[in-house]
Amino acid sequence: MHSTNPAVAVMSRSAGTFNFGGIEAGATLSGTTTKSLLLVALTMIAGYFSMAYTASYIWSNGAVPTVLLYGSIIAAFIVAMVTIFNPKISTITAPLYALLEGVGLGVLSMVMELKFPGIVVTAVLSTFAVVFAMLFLWKTKLIVPTARFRAIVTGAITGIVILYLVNALFALFASPLLPSSGPVSIGISLLVCTVAAFSLILDFEQIDEGVKAGLPKYFEYYNAFSLLVTICWLYIEILNLLSKRE
């Protein structure tokens, strides 16, 4: 079983190829859980201070701090690529990614909060609710990530990526292809949120199989990083969905 998350897919290629010299040197699910909570906490802390700074900047300058927004997003993407290609340094790059992602999400969140008061708290709580719901469904085997399930989720994510790219091109040269409001827009956002939620199931399964197959200790940070990638995507999509409620 392979995850649609490229960060998680690295684990399937690495599992079983190391000789640790002892069970203590191997990654564990409990260790991954601890690292995941740490990275989520770092993201939220960075996001909080980023939101505070963004609010102050907007009130003082009447504009969004775009340099901070795009700078943190680009930096986070670079760090993510470095982490994916070199998991051994994930003990350093995973926390760095969490901080950079938190800064970018903080700017975005404050912009949305000023436009739709209360949306950030709702989006954060909704994201946690979905993550725990998917974990429960996977743990209790109410949803089993079969080959068909993986194929459907993979196909859906591929379609979403293509749709977003086409929409970006239309927005660049003409007008956006996708509507920004209305029933169709809400339906698309719901679909994307659903796909993001189901992709968590594949991530959980891949991480579990990777740990059982034998991954080194530093993969606990890598496991946590891979989950954070999906969680941040889910948060952004939920934020986008909630912004269309009016």
C-alpha cells in the first residue's frame, strides 16, 4: 500500500533497508505520535505569532505582508523537498518546516479572520475533528485502505492538482475557471476536503507498515512531517470551504 503523500511514499522505499543494531534504534508509533504533536504545536505557535504580526501590519500599512506570506511558503516548500530527498536530516528540517508552514498559515489565517470573524477557530477545531475521526475509522478498520481505495484517492488527488493548475492559468491570463462562491464552488470544496481527509487514512496505513517493516529512529520525525503536510493541506481546504458559507 502506497500513500498519495510523496513524503510518506519515501518510507515505503526505505523500510527494511537498514540494520539498526537493536530494537531501540527503530522508529515506533508512540515516538511518531510524540513527534507529530510536537510539530503540530510548533506550527500553531508560529501561526499564532504570525497572525498577531499580520494583524498589526495590516492595521499599520493597510496591506497584507505578502513578502512574509510568499517567503515562508517558498521556504517551506524548499525545506519539504530537502526533507523528502534526505530523510536523515528530518530531525532538523521537520521542525523547521513546521515553523515556516505556521508562519505562512498564520498570515493566511489572519487575512481570512479579518474578513470572516471566527473562521480560524472553527477551521482549526474542524481540522482536528477530521484528523481524529479518520484515525478512529482507520484504527477500528471501519475504513480499510484497499487497493481500490488507494486508486480512487490517488485519482482524485491527481484530478484536483490538474484542476487547480488549470484554474491558476485561467486566473493568470483571463478569469478563474472555478467559481469563488455558490453551490458549485461549495460542492468542489467539500469534495476536496473529503479527498484530503481520506488521504490521511493512507498516510496512517503507510506509517504503520513502515514502522513494522523497520525504519530508523529518525523516521519518527519524518513520519510526523509527512502527516503535517496532509494536515496543513486539510486545514487550508477547510478554511476555504468555511469562507464560502456566506
